[in-house]
Amino acid sequence: MCLNCGRNLCTSNFSGADGKEIYVCAECLEGIVEGESYVEIDFSCYHKECLELMQIEDLLDIFGYEVKTAGNVF
């Protein structure tokens, strides 16, 4: 993901668009390049921005938590 324009495929001509890819984001499958913020969760890497855009249920799933419903189960 481009740090300047936020697009997955940047058409800008600035130095950040062609940075050295270090990891691949497990969410968007785009490269995580030098200088980008990322988070490693259980040996998978994610752009910080990708995690910020995720729904809470998806984040809980990544962390291995299950959303439950309280009440009587018949």
C-alpha cells in the first residue's frame, strides 16, 4: 500500500512507491515495504492500516477469540 496516496497500486513517482518489499500483508496480500508500519500476529504480518480498517469480529478471529451470545441454550 502506498504511504502517500493510500492506493494498493500507486501510480505516483515518489521514492516511497517503489520501496523494498520486506513482508506480505496477510489481509490485503500487498507488500509491506521499508518504512511502513506493520503488526506481526502469530507469524503473519499485517499493515497497521489494514488492521485499523477491519471489523472487530475479524480482529477477534485473528487473535483467536470467539464472539458468544449470553443466555439460555436449549
